[in-house]
Amino acid sequence: MNSFSTRSRAGAIAGLFLAIAAVGGCANLPWAEKPLSETPYTPIDAFAQNQQMGRGVAVLSEDPGWSDPAKARFKPRYFKLIHDAGFSTVRMVLTTFDHMDGELKLDPQYLARLDRMVKAALDQGLTVILDEHDYEICGKDAVLCRAKLNAFWSQVALRYKDAPNKLVFEMLNEPHQAMTAEMWNAQLVETLAIMRATNPTRNVVIGPDNWNGIEALPKLVLPPDDQHIIATFHYYHPMEFTHQGAAWVPQYDKLGVGWGSDADYALLNKELDSVKAWADVNHRPIFLGEFGAYENGAMADRAKWTYAVARGAEARGFSWAYWQFDKDFIVYDIDKDAWVEPILHALIPLADKISEATR
Ligand code: BGC
């Protein structure tokens, strides 16, 4: 038994409408009052959307500009660089729980900056995934997570309900620990209902518990009658290679771990095949939402792994987003104002750029 199964259904639904009403009224509705894009919303099939998402990159994670715009590292002009480099999607990494007041209302300044970022990215023709990324809080306290996650989506879904279909919602990054599979399967139904109250057909990205891990996919229960869902997973295997020496996972402290043996490729293919098999049985498009190898590995091996994962995903029809543009695992060096070329070319092979330019 968990807190979801003991909670009354009526109580949950009442809470849901209260949450929507609390922010619904005549709150800030930029798209309703003054659309940030002239393109109207039109429904798009989840498989078609996923194909269009193609190649992406995570942006804006822990950017100091979310708290103080004067300190921002990420500048809207990077969206053009990202587009011109060959990406078609940005995954906006949003840690929003600290930007809510006592009544769980999101800071208007935060939302105004989000509007500007969303508009700047859409203007470049990019698909924008709004990724709620407070997974650390959610991993510790599922009750607090429930309140804040629902409050976030009731406000953000309403705010962007008329945005073009290139805006996609990602419910929650990497549910884990306190958010067990059972709790997450209940939570996602509840949060999806909040989204659907204002966005009945917008595509929503949802992944399994256990950090969106492949092994947890079989436990993920998505509502069968909602076909506007794109399933996601994250891939960092083997952790001994991708996270060597990363401070937040001290168990992988051994440096000098390489990648690229036949056995390494075989494991990668086997694991990606298992995701494809799940997708086929469950009839869901797949978004590989995060993958990357941390800076401590040898660049040649990092590039080889990145290339193999990206091509492996593409060969199976998955869209993907590399982790990440700036901060760590970087594909763009903001301080030098230059791409990290081995990683960029692993993600977007030069040959693809040339054939696109000559088409
Ligand atoms: C986390 C990052 C972490 C990355 C790889 C992401 O989901 O937000 O903090 O660096 O996963 O471990």
C-alpha cells in the first residue's frame, strides 16, 4: 500500500481542480493575450512529432540566469547556433520548485524569462521540450513532489496551451527512490489529467522510474487511451565509463576507463534493442532524452561512444537529446564561444551536414 492507493479518488480530483482554478482565473496568459508565435496550435501525431524532434540537445540546466538574468550564461542567440549546427530540438531543463511562492505560484519573472527562451527557440524552428527537472526533490519526498509537480504543470500547461505544437511537455526528469514505480504510475496519471485539462492533444514525454532507466521500462504503465505520449529513457551505460570521476557518483571514481571493444558495442546494441522491443509491443514512439560521457574520459572514446549511441538510436527510429550544451558533458564551450568539435561531429556527422547543404 502506498499513499496513492490509500488516497480517495474524490480528494485527488478535487485537489486537481483546485490547483487549476488557483492559477486559472485570469493569470498571466502570454499566448492567449499576445501570442509569442503566430503559428496556431494544431494536433500532431506522437510518432510524427518524434520523427520531427530528431536530434536535440539539453539547454539551460542550472543556468544562473534563472535566478538573476544579469548572471545568465545561456544567451538566446545560441538557439541559432544550435539550429545551424544541425539540431532540431532543445530540451529546456527547468528546476522550478525553488521559484514558487508559499502558495506554489511560479515567480512571474521566471515565467517571463521562460517565455523569452521558448519564443527565441521556436523562432529558429526548433522543437522545444519543457522538461520539469526537480528529480532530486522528487526522489526524496514524493508527497512534496506531488504538490509541486501538479502546481507547476497546472500553471505551465495553461500558460502555453495555445503555443504551436513544436512545444512539447516532459512531465518529470528521472523519477527515482521515493518515487517508486507504483507511485510514479499513479502520479503520472494524475499529472497528465492536469495537463489534459488545458492541452488535450499536446504530446507529452514520460519515462519510467529508476532514473528513466532502461531496466524500468517494463514497469512503466502509460494510459492506453492517450496516444499523445512519447516514451523516454536515459542512457549512460556503462556508468564506469560515462561517469568516471564524476563527483556526484563517487562509486565510479576509477579513471582511465575506455570504451569501444566488440563486447561494448554488443551490449549497447542489445540494450537499445530491448527498448525497441518494448516500443513495438507498447506502440509508443521513443525519445532518448539524455546520454553523454563526462569530461574525464578520453575524448576519442567519448566521441566513439557518443557516435555509437546516437546512430544506434536513429537506426531504431528514436529521437534523442544529448546531455548537454553547457556546464558539464559540454558540446559547446561558452567561455571560448566554440563547439567542442569531436562531440558535435559525433552527434551530427559532417557528412550529414554536407549532404543537407547540397540537397
Ligand atoms: C542530471 C545531471 C547529471 C546528468 C548525468 C542529469 O539528469 O540533472 O545533474 O549530470 O543527469 O548524470
